[in-house]
Amino acid sequence: MRTHQIIGRRILGGIGSELICLAAEIAEAYHEKWDGSGYPHGLAGEAIPLSARIVAVADVFDALTMVRPYKTAMAVEEALGCIQGDSGCYFDPTCVKAFASAWDAVLAVRETAVGSRLKVMARTTEPWARIPELRREVTKSVG
């Protein structure tokens, strides 16, 4: 579990696209914690790339509010409270404040994402069944 960031960075690294370089930066550092207790490098505070600090908040919000095979979804307001409670410990306080101040937009994006996920889940029964479709999407966006 604690190596997937390095693997993601390795997969995405070395490609000249500015967007892919940003994705590689995020992949490597989004599990770092503001207080230095994260991984894979134990970075703290502003040593963590801003992109990864932003994605860390969004990733945890998504993880908390979506159903997983091992848990139910948390209410969005409760998830926001958890994130705010970890501000300054796990998360950059500035990122948490920005996230909370854009709450209406966050909820609108979440609704769009949840709807998209439901459509995909209705089309396929197995996650790997989408691989050909994902390849076409990536090729189209890169090419």
C-alpha cells in the first residue's frame, strides 16, 4: 500500500507533458501529511507540493463520502467536519479553508462525479472491463 505512490510517479515520470508531470508530482506526494507523518517521504508543511496538498483534501473527501466494499458512505457534512478537524495535522490549513469556502462548488462537482460513476457502474460489472474505453479516453486527451 505504501509503495503505490512511487510506482505512480515512475509510471508517469519522464513524459514531457506539463499535465503528466503535474500528475506524477501528485501521485508521489498526495499521502504526505502536513505534520510530516505521511508517506512515502515523510515530507511536512510546504515541502509537500501544493498540488498534492490540494489533492489530499479532495481524495480524503471522496474516500469518506463514497461507498466502499468495506464501509458505507459518510454524510458530506460529517466528512467536511473530519477534514476540518485534521486541518494543521494531516492537511494544509489553507487548502482546508479553500475547500470549505467553495462548499457549494464542491457539492456540485461531487454530484456530477457521482452521476458519472453510476453510469459507468451500470455499463460494466467488472472494473477491468473499462480498460479499452479508458485507453481511448487517454489517447484522445493526450493526442
